[in-house]
Amino acid sequence: MPSASTQAAAAARRAEALGARLPPLLVAAERVAATVAQGVHGRRRVGQGDSFWQFRRFIAGDPIGRIDWRQSAKSGRPAPDGWFIRETEWEAAQTVCLWRDTSASMRWRSRGAAVEKRERAGLLLLALASLLLRGGERVTMIAPDARPVSGRSGLDRLADALGTEADDDAGVPPHVSLPRHARVVLFGDFLSPLEEIQAAVGRLAAIPVSGYLLQILDPAEADLPYSGRIRFRGLEREGDTLIPRVEGVRHEYGRRLTAQQEGLAAICAAAAFGFAIHHTDHSPETALLGLYTALTAR
Amino acid sequence: MIFAAPWVLLALPALPLLWWLLRVTPPAPRSENFPAIRLLMGLHAREETPARTPWWLLLLRMVAATLVILALARPVLDAGSLLPGSGPVLLVVDNGWAAAGDWPRRMQAINTVLDRAERANRQVALLVTAPDETGAAPRIAAPSPVADLRPRTAALHPEPWPPDRAAAAIALAAWHQPGTAVVYLGDGLAHEGVPGSGPGQAPGSGSGQAPGSGPGQAPRSGPEQAFSGFAAALGQAGTVTELRSNAAPPARVLLPPRSEADRLVVRVAQAPQPLGSEATVLAQSGDGRTLARAVVNLSAGAGEGSASITLPPELRNRLTRLVLEGPPSAASVVLLDERWRRRPVGLLAGELATADTPFAGSLYYLRRALTPYTEVREADLATLLKREISVLILADRPLPEGAELDTLTKWVEQGGLLIRFAGPRTAEQPIGETDPLMPVKLLGGDRQLGGALSWAEPAGVAQFSASSPFAGLSVPDEVKVNRQVLAEPSAALSSHTWAALADGTPLVTEAARGAGRIVLFHVTANADWSNLPLSGLFVDMLRRLVAMSAGVAPTSDTAVLAPAETLDGYGLLGDPPQAATGLPANEIATTVASPRHPPGLYGPENGRRALNLGGNLAGLQATPPVAGARIEDYAAAVPEHALGPPLLAAALVLLALDLLVALGLRGLLRPSRVGVTVLLLGLASVPGAHALETDTNPALATRLGYIVTGDAQLDSVSRAGLEGLSDYVNRRTAATLVEPDPVEPGRTDLSYYPLLYWPIAPEAQGLAPEQAAALNDYMSRGGIILMDTRDSGSGAGFAPGAGSALQRVGQGLVVPPLAPLTTEHVLARAFYLLQDFPGRYTGDAVWVQRDQDRANDSVSPVIIGGNDWAAAWAVDSAGRNPYAVMPGGARQRTLAYRFGVNLVMYALTGNYKGDQVHVPAILQRLGQ
């Protein structure tokens, strides 16, 4: 049994390999969460950064070292009027908050499926984080005592954090304070009642943050491929139910599932969240590409 | 088909109820974990098909239930009809010799009768008509439930003597139970009563219930009367059902063969049959090989048939039994004793020119007398003695000193019977010169009785004394002796005399020489000196003499011969039963086999006499059916089959199938799991692999052996050592040795072991004679013993006294002259080239046979040393060597193993590697 850290490192390498074919992800951000961390998002204000913003005249008290002597010489005016200070644009990093559903229902796969939903969620989360970190963004988990990470080493810390995550049967992100205008990406099966999900998303939208919601489903959950007389048991103490003839309820189930997904889509649209569905028997690249597109589009 | 418990069938109408119950009870649902259960809650299928047991599963369960009900009703296929009457069943079984032929079928018939009685819940009494081994007369066992009787009937077996119907009739007369059904399983032959087994002859052993008048006379009545009386008694006891079989082979008896000049005439008797048939007789030697085969034709209506077996005398002498091919029984075996042996007789005359002259030649009468009974050979002495010959007759042939006398003396001392006849040439022998091959000292010249110049009348022959082998032969008055040679009177003369004249002068004298014997007729072999050769007495005397040859000590006829080995009901020789008693020799010819005198071999080992069952049986007569009896053919009847157990088994199989199906419907049976389970079960049944295979049959694999010393520590070292050596040999050479065996000389068969390791314990005592004999035999047949005193070199102090122990144990062994083992010896080059031969210790010389013995492939039968090789070879369970070598080093251990490999190779291949010494010379020659 390899140790937890080895496992985490392996998961990080897998996620990196998954995102290797995509360019670094720069989150499209109109407003960036207020942080002092240097990043790539210009704030259209003077501040710390690498990009040139403007020249301004020297005011007494400015440090001598900041005078752009070339520009001052070009002006042809005597000092100190002809002295110019070179100012750069304030460039800050966007903070992306990631969350993965750790409830028992995620820790399940049907007989034909290759991976559990939780495992797929973790992979996608890490792959996304890897892309973001390569893009210079800050990534944090939505958890009570999570610290944002950045840089290459951040991915390993994130993977470690994922590996030691405690199970939580809530099915929705916890209440934690997030930076305003941060971006949020939520991975989960979102099979809980829509009201709970709406409350959670509304809470996030009020911070305000915008984001993306990816519903990860097992193919069996999508299709209900059972037949005959089956007693279904819930994984989160929902109780059990005996279906005398499963093939007879397949259509009705599909309808209910669609309703759930439509409800989710509506919730997301109202909160300016993106929404997508991913099945664990589909390739994770597709889901990652969708996330990439969605996060760079705005 | 009938049902033994038909009321169980009442459960059959309950089957529809079971059908309904099974139908409305759906199978247990499969169970699945499902996260999206919230979406499923409260869902109901639109078309509600009630979950029901599938029809085929229902059918399976119904069939299983039906089978169980049918099985419990105990159906019986081919059941026999009910027995008449309502009282107990009396089962009367003939178990004499004649029943042995189809005994298994008779047992089946008995079991069928018991089954029928058991079904009718009737008690059964058993009467077997042959007296048992103790000689007790037949008696009826008290009626008992069938279950109690079955062990008794299972132990029934045919006896090697005839049934005693008369005594059985007496037992039947005492049976008074109303409503009895008598079932009689007869052998279909009328038998004489058995003398010595009836209550009259053996008081105390018989039953006391017989009325006083009957028993004394009954056993001696004729066969037919005995049977009719018996049949009448059967009829009186109850309603008789007789089981007979027309298909069964007729009971046959092999009669003792007639010995003729060049052949053996075998005879087979049976009750006359309407159709002709054939019987095959095999002549077998003592080791069970069939040396000849004769087909006897039994024509229709004939009670006896014969055929002849012609064999060379040497082969004929080896015959020990004749066997009638077919089912074994005591009547199909005839044991042959000395009476049937052929003894070749050699004839040699003193006067060769006239020996063959008709009526006058010295061999003429001898040849005429001997030819019908024995094989007669005539040639010169050297030619005669070249082949096996039992008796040599010299007619008036003096034996001068010389080669001929020496050969003849040797032959006589080895067991030959030399018969000499006197005559003119013998009488002319010079006085003082004694012929060493004469039984008595002769006076010179001859004595003439009667004739022109004599007053004496020709003398007659006196009656033979009881100690003479001629005893019992009647002496005709007309036998007269005119001339004879006289023996020198001495005190011992009369004890050497077998026949004398009326005046007491000896006519036939004898003397033992070594294992053989010399007999002298004091008259000529032709009619010159007496008319004895003209009489029948001459033929009888010669026959007796020839019969005496080849080591048969003449036993006086009244001597009681103890039973040595007797036949059982199936014709197998075994220990005599307790009731068997000795038999006077002269009564063997007239004795009918009985519990007191079962057929078999009697007498001492060197003079066995055979009592055969067929010897004194009266002509065999078939019996008519018992009057008024219902006849059933037991051979044609198909045995009863209880169908209950197979039906129950089928139901169990179906229910097991049902269990699998139910598990499958619940989703508990996954193909992968089933596969893994089957695979695991299969793996579990594969026996584990071992480094050295263990096998109990020593003949199937090569293995080493070690002689058990009784010292557990020493034996475990030997065992571990030989295991280590076997393992090493297996790894290094093409030889494959399995686990070594402990052996005990005299108890274990040593012939399987190429090499024995023998550690000599200091306290070892001398060998018991049988142990020494076994080891000597082993060594003489190419076995090798490695004797290890474990005291050489640095081990000298560890086993004090081993040297003297070796002397003690070696006393009984035939050990050849020994010499130290050198590097020139084959043992030093049999596999590895060795310079020295260390074991745990090293130093002292190892001793092997000094001289190359070509007979044994130059293999030394014994190798003696003190290097404690087993300890050096020993390997414990972890694969380590538990005993350190001294002085030490891996090299010494390797050399010890190499010596072991050489030893094994030497034992397995002999001097094969000895030829390698010539290789350089051969190569050199090839090169030139």
C-alpha cells in the first residue's frame, strides 16, 4: 500500500498528463478577486506589474530610483519638471475556488463502470488546477481551512489536500468565506433536492462569485440499465425501495433525472454559473476541454 | 414394481397446493446499491406484472417434491412374489462343495428371500445342511428378524465337503411352527451322508434334540434315500418353495487322475446331463503356472469323462495340482502327491551282449515290469546320470574301483535309489574285496537250493514284515528261489532285510547311503535263479521301490498323518480347521472328505499325502424336485432393485440445482466468483509438491535404505543423511531417487534397495540367524551394504567400542576378503574422480572386497569404513547441514557428497565405469 503522499503525487502526475495538451489556462476575468498576489490580470490601475501603464511627472517625494531617465531626457525640460516616473499596471492573479463532492454517493460505481464518480471528480479537479497554476492563477479548495496555492508546487499540495479530505455527506459546498469576484468550479453529482443546491449556489452568487457546476454521473445513473425485481438501497441513509419491475420505471426515472438536470441548469443560469454534465464512461478530456472553454470565454 | 410404504403416496395430492404456494411466493429480489435512489422513490411501473416464480423453476421444484414422495414410498423394482404362509420363514441352504460353483448367485437368491421376508415383516430361521468347520451337525437357528440374520447369511460360505442331508432331516423333524414358509436352496445333487459328522458319530457336537432311534443309521443310508427323507422332512416343516436354476453350470468333480506309463489320465465326473459338454482341466505346478491343459468331453448322459495329459517326466514331477477351469470350488481341485510323480528308472546290465535276449536276458523282465508304470531308460552309466534319474537298476553288474564307482557313489549319496540284482558275476567277486555299493557284506559264491545235487528244496518267500515297504503285498506260494547270494551274518542284518526267504535268509536287503539308498535283490533279474521275476509280486515290489525313490521315506501304513494344509470351499489351500484330525495313511484312499478330514495335504513335509474330495464320492446323481414344492428359478430372476435411494439422490441433485438458480436470481452468483471458487477448489485438491516423493510401494521407484539399529537418534541421522544424499544425487546426476526407507533385515524385502546404509552402534549385538540369512542373500544377489562404524580419524572418541560391535554383527555375515579402497578402484571413479573418501570424519582407510568377483559384476557386496558419512550428508528440514564435518571445510562436505554419489552410481551401474581405465589405450589405438 503506497503512502498517502505517494498516492497524491501520482494523482497530480495523472492530472498533469491529462491537461498537458491544453495551453495554460488564464481565467477570463472582468473583475479579479482583491488580492495582492501578482498575476496576469491587468487591473487598469497603477500598481505592481510588469506591463507599462503610463509616465507621470516626478513629484517631490518619489524615489529617485523610479525615474525613467530615457523618457526624462527625451522631454528636454529641466529638472525636476522634465523628470518622469515610469508606472506599471497593477496585475493581479485571479483566485479559482474548487470543490469536489465527497459524499458517499460519489464513492460508487456501477458494475460496468471503470471508475468511481469521486475519482473522476478528483482527476478533473486536479487537471483543471494544473492548467490554472501553469497559467499563474491562484487555486484554493472550498474548505474551512484551505490556503490558496500557486506555482508548480501548488499542485502537489492540492493533491495532498484532496487525498486527506474528510468525507462530508452534505452534497453542497460548505459555508466558507471566499474572496469576492473569485471564480468557483463545483464538481459533484448534485442529486440532492434542488432547493438545497439552489440555496448553496445563491449563497455563492451573493458573495459575489461566479463559476461553473459540473454534474458527474455514472452511466447506470443516467440509463438505469437494470431489469427485473430489485431492491435499491441508498448510500446516504435515504432508505431503500423495492421496484418490482425496473424496466417499467426506466422511462419515468429518465424523466425525473432530466427534470433534475433542467432544474440545475436553471439555478446556474440564474446565478450566472456555467453548467455541464459529465458521465464517467466518457473521456475526461472532453469534460476538461469544456471547462477550459467555459472558463476562458468570459 | 411395488411400493413398500404405499401410504406415503397419499402426499401426492398435496402437490397442487405446493404448486400454488410456490407460484404466489416470488423469489427474493436482487439487491443493488444506487446513489440516485431519491429519484426512484415512489416510482411505480406502469404495467404491473406480478413478480412470480418462473414456470421452469416451478417445474423443477415440483419434480423434486414428486421424487421425494416417490422415494419415501420405497418403490422396489422386480420384486419377487410374496412367500406363502404367515408364520416364520425357514431358509434351508445347501452349502456343500456342489454349491460353490455359483455361490455369488446363491447369495443373491438368499438376499432376495431375506428382502421378501423383511417386507412381509416375517422372522427367518436358517438351516445350512453342511456341517460347519467344527464338525457340528446342521441345526436350525432360532427365528430372528431379518436385520439380525443378515450378518450371518453374509458370512455363509461353501464348505469343502458334502452336505449332511440326513442330519438336516433330523433337525427339520424337530421344527414345529405353523404357517412356515420353507425356502429350499438346493445344490441339485444327492449326497451320501457324511460319516463322522452325524450326531451318532460325534456325540456332544450334535444337537441333543434328535430322537434316539434315528441318528445312528441315518448318515450311512444311500444318497437317494437320504434325499427323499430330507425332502419329506422339508414338506412336513411347511409349504416348500424350491429355488433351482437350470441355467447354472452343473456341479462337476475332478476325480484323482490315473497315472499311466507316459501320461496322466484326468477324469471329470458330473451328474448325467441331457446335453454333451466340455470341461477343461489345467495341470499346475507348485508356483501356480499351468504346464498343461486337457479338454474333457462329457457326452450326453455320461456321468464321467476323461482326457490324458502327456508331459515329459521332469515337468510331470513338478505338477502339484489339477484344476478344473471354471468357478473355483473344492471339487475342482485335485492335489497331487508323490503317488502321481513319474520317476525315470535307468537300467544297466552287467552282461550287455545278452541283456536283451527275450526270456533269458537280464533286463528283459525288468523292462516288462517297469514300462507300464514308469519311464525306463537304457544307456551307459554316464549317459544315464546326465539327465535327472530317480532309480538306477544294475542287473548283476559288479562295480570295480574306478571312475564309475565314484560317480555312482556320489549319485547315491545325493539321494538316488540304487537297486542291484545279484547273479553269477556278483557271486564270483573275490573274497575280501568288498563292493562299497552293497547294502550288506556278501559271502563269496552262491547258495543253491534244490537241484540234482542238493537235498534242499527250492525255498519260498516269507511274508513281509510290517516294517518292510513291501508290507501288505501278498506272497504267492509258487514263488521259489533256487539260488541266491548270501549275506555275511551280522547283528544288524535283520534290520537291513526287507524280504527274506522262508528259511530266514535275506532275499532283499537295503542300506542307506547319504541321502540315498541301496537295495539288493539276492537273486538274478531273470528267471535263472528264481521264478520271482515271472510273478506279479515282482512287479508290485518294483513299483513300491520306485515309489519310495526321490526322498520319500516309507511310512508305515498305520501311521497317523496330521493335516498340514487343507482346501476351503473355493479350493484354496489354507490352515486346517480346528476340527480336522489326523488320518491313518492306509485310510486315505477310502476316506470321504468331512469336517474331521477336510480335503487337503496330510503328513510331514517330505511325505505329503493328498486327500481329495473327488477321491471317494459315489457317482453323482441329480435330485428330483421336492414333492409338492413351488419351483422358482433363482438364476433367471432379476435381483430386486430398491428405487428409493436413486430417486432421493435425483431429488437432491434437483434441489441443489434449485439452490444455484435461486442464488443466480438474486444476483449472488457471478460467473467470475464461480470461476474463482472452482479454481480454488481445484487448486486445493492438487497435492503439494515435495522435494522427494513419498511412495509406499518400494518397487515403483529407486530408493536407498538404511538398516534400523533401534537407536532413534542414530536412525534419524541415517534417514536425514540418505535424504540429503538422494537429493544431491537427484540434482547432480540422471539417477532419480525417492525418499529412503528404513529396513529391517529378515522382515523387510531387501531386494528393492540397491544400497543399504548400516551404522554400527557400539552396543549392537550379533545378528539373529534369519537376519544374517537375509543380509547374506542380499549381498549374494548384488546388493551393497555400506557399514559405518563412525569412529575413524577425529571421531575415534565418539563411538568407543564400534570396532568390536562390528566384529559381533559381522559374525553371521559372509564377508569376502577385504582390501583398502584405493583410487584405482571403480568406486573412486564411478562418477567423480576421488582421491579420498571423507564423511564427517576422515582419515582411516575404507575397506572393500579384495578380489574382483566377475559373477557379481566385480561389485563389492560390502564397504566398511568409519567416516560417519550419513552425518556429513544429513540435511535438516530447513536445508542446512546440522552436523559439522571434522576437521572441517566446505570442501570436505562436498567430497563426502561426491563419495555418496559415486557409491550410488556404483550400486546402480556396477563396474561400468571400470571400463574407463581402458579409454586412453583405445583412443591411442584409434588414433594410429
